Amino acid sequence: MKRLAAILGLFFIGATAQDSITLGDEFMRLQNWPVAVTYFEQALKEDPSLGHGWYGKGLSLCQMGKHDQGIKALEEAIRLEPKNYGYLYVAGVCHEWKGRENWSQAEAYYLKALQLAPKEVQLHHKLGTLLQQEGRCQEAIPEFKKALELNPGYFISYNNLGNCWLSLNRPEQAVKLYQQAIAHSEYPGAYHFYNHLGIALLSAARIEEAKAAFLIETAQNPDFVDPHLNLGNIYLLGRNYERAIEEYQDVLAIDPDRPEGHLNLGQLYLLIGQAQLAGKHFEKYVELKPDSGKGHYFLGQCYSKLGDQARAWDEMNKSLQLGYHPEPLKEQIKRESR
């Protein structure tokens, strides 16, 4: 490390501004943002008119969480090279990272960048994701569609567009989209397309087809939790309790701290009369999510079935305090208070 520092020190003595830019780019590629900033600043001392120097400095500062300083540097880069859509894009990203209060500025930069580069797929996708985050799916959909029109292999846009269709309660559109994604993709498991297809099919009430999609996903990605959880839910609804238990156990084998796995398995055990097993999973769920009134409620039910009424009422009272008010519990309290 000392030897490297000495070499870099000697480099500074005879380095040109372009040499410093080159090293700044290399350290940016390595994601060593503080060192990258040092080299870009060295370049700008030699030649403050280098737009790329301001761009590299701005991007690195934004990556370090210094958004205001980064935006200021990027604005200088844009002033020097106003037709560089890449600078506009990164300025938009930095505004987006800064927080929701800056999203309108981010949108403005993305739109300016698209005016200069209307065929840049990433720009359409990025604008779409911003609009989607704001709940503006009707406006986001054309951006994702444009991205896929320009490049059908830009697979990340399929998932965003599918989520938009589902949020607008148009599951059949999402089903068709994921079927297209699978047809276009050599490795659909890389983007979990079968899991997303399963969710869309569930939303369309096509249960057996959804089950098949989740089974394919588990075959492609056996350590991916979500399809196991979805399969468990399908088997539970179909009263195939043995298969549901297997899927929920797979969930917890992959991720022992997955709250939904403990909650769903606890509810299943409670349903089939195994309160002691159910209680262990509800206890774990409450440990993972102590502010879940639902968890305390079901844990209380377990204690009640096991004959520990004091602990049962303690947990049920906690569930009420946390805002979980299932009708049966309220009716039970009314009966007890008479």
C-alpha cells in the first residue's frame, strides 16, 4: 500500500489532466469513489473546462451520498457539454437518490436526456421506474413498452411493466407479457419470469397454471424463496396440507428468518390442531416482527388451545394495542366483559 501511494505521488508530479481523468475513470470502475474524486479534482486543477472531470467528480460524490456536491459538479459538466445526454442522465439519477422531494428534478433531467437520445433504452426504463415509484403507472407503461420495442432483450423492463399491469388490475396483460419474456429469454430463471408469471396467473384466478409456473421456477431456482411460499399458499387453499407443509419448510430451510414462512406454517399447524408446533412458529414470527398485531393474535390463540389463558390474553391484548382487531376477537372480548 505504501509503495502504491509513493507511485501515485510521483504520478501527480508529471501527470497531465487527461492522465488524471484516465485514473479517475479506472478508480470509478473499481467503485473506489474517494480516490476517483481525488483524481478528477487533480484534472480539474489543470483544466477546469473538462466536462468529463466534473462528471466523474459529480458521479463519485453522488455514490458517496454527497448529493448536493455531486449535483453541483454535474451541473457544471452539463454547462460545459449541454448535449451530453449521459451527464443529464446521471444528474437525474443523483436527484432521484437524494430523495422523493427531488424526483421532479430527476424526471426533468431524464426527459431532457431523452430529447437528445430518444432511442436509448436505459433512459426509457429509468424514467419508467421513476414514474412507477410515484404511482404513475399509466405514464410509466409507455416508457417500458418503448424500452422493449427498442430492445426486446432488455429483460428488466418486463418485470416493471408486468408489475404496472398488475397494479392496474389487468392480470391478463401481465400474463401475456411474461409469456413473451419467457419466449425471448434463453435463461428465464435469471429474471424469475416463471415466478412473476405465476403471480399474474394467480391474479387472473388461473390457479393450476400458476402452480405449474411456480413449480418450474423452483426447478430453475431451487433456493429462491418466493415460489415455494406461493406454492405453499396454493396447497393450503387446496387443503393439500402435507404439500403445503413441505413448501413452507423449504422456505425456512432456505431462509430460517423469513417471517411469512413462520406465520403461514404456524397458521397451518393451528388449522390441523397442532397448537404446540404452531406456537413455536408464531413465537419466532413475533420475535422477527414484534409490532405485528396479527402475530400476537395467533400466538394468543395457540396459548389458549394449550390451556395457558393468562399468556393467551396477554398476547391478544398486545394484538389489540397494535391495531389488529379481528371480528372474532372483538366478539370474544364483548362476551367476556358481560
